[in-house]
Amino acid sequence: HVDVVSNCIRSIVNSYTSYPFKPRVQNPDLAEFYNKLNDDISESVEGAFKNAVSFGLGFIAVLPTEVNGVIVPKPYSIDKVENVYYDPDSTDMDGKDANEVLIVDYKSKSYIKQMYGEEIANKFTNGTELALSTTCKLESDKGAIFTYFKKEGDFITIYKFVADTLVEEPIQLQLKQIPVLPVYGEAIEVNDKRVFRGIVSQCKVIQDLADMSASQLMERLAKSPKNIWLATRRTIG
């Protein structure tokens, strides 16, 4: 196997992340606040950008997180984009028109028990759980935590569910859009519908050709005549 795809992804991602975009903040208080977040933002942007380059879609989430007793915004990239259910009616590239987003986090039952108690952990039976109104098949030692974002007017409400139970008090934020931002790859039209693709799908044929060529070359080398190795008895002895 000659890994063509990974090299393509790294060459694209590195060329952009080596010179990241840095906005200029005029307000001193905002500048100080931004500088504290800059490292986290750069890391999350790089992760989401890599997913967009690879598969055509990445996500950056900015969630309120408690740090040293203070609630601060924490940006991070969502590694598994298949765990994000984005508003299907959203058409804006920055996601500002999205009205609802669902993020699914698969955690061990021991983690859920530690966070929310034994009663909540016991809601998982035989690897199946009530996931809002859908039945999901899970591994026997896993459970799912649902983080649901709902935009209502000028406010974003964040709900957290385990199975059919609300496990945390809803958080209400005064924001213009849901703090889950999509990062898209190349847009193409398929059957009159806009879809996004990344390098992985485009390099599939190239990857297959590279692997086939390398395999044929190794087979030829294995079958080619070899030089006869000669030695005297004294040399071997």
C-alpha cells in the first residue's frame, strides 16, 4: 500500500495552517480575550479544516465550559463529523441560518454513571437506547449523550439528554447563530443537488492505481532472475 491520500491531505492542510488568518482586534479588552482563546481556536480550526479537506465537511463547536470556576467559551473541532446532525434546511456556508443542530457523543457506561448517576446509566439495556424518538444500536458498554441546539429568536438554547432524560439544566445564550460552525470542502452538483467532497473521494482512483502498480512491480521483482550467490567452503565454515 502506497499512501497517496494522506500525503495529499497533509500537503493541502500544511500549506494553509502554516500561515493562519489572524484578525486584528482594535478593542483592548476584546484583544486580550481573543489572545487567550487564540491557541484553542487555531487548533480547532486546523482539525475542522483537515476534515473538510479529507471528506468535504468539518465542524467547529464553541461551547461554554467551566475553567477554574469560570464559565468561558471553549472552541474545539468535532472529529467524527458523522456524529453531527446539522439543520438540513441550512444553505448559508457559515451556517448562520441553521435553526437546530444535534451532536451525539458516544461514551462508556462507567463515564455516564460517574457524570449523571447509576439511574441514568441503567437506561441502557442490551446495547439499545431510546434516542429522543429513534432507536440506536450501540456497543454493549457504550451509551450516547445528545447535545441539542435550538435557535429561538435572539437566543440559542442548549439541551443535554441521555436516552430520554434531560440530564442538565438547559443553557440559554444570546447569540446570533448556533455555535456549531460548518467547514465545507469543494461544492459540486449531483442530480441537481449541492454536495461537498474532499480529497479522499477524488484520490480513490489514483490510490488504486498506485497500489496496483506497486503490487505489479513487486511481483515482477520477485519473479525476475536472481544473481547466483557463490562462496567457498572455507568462507561458509
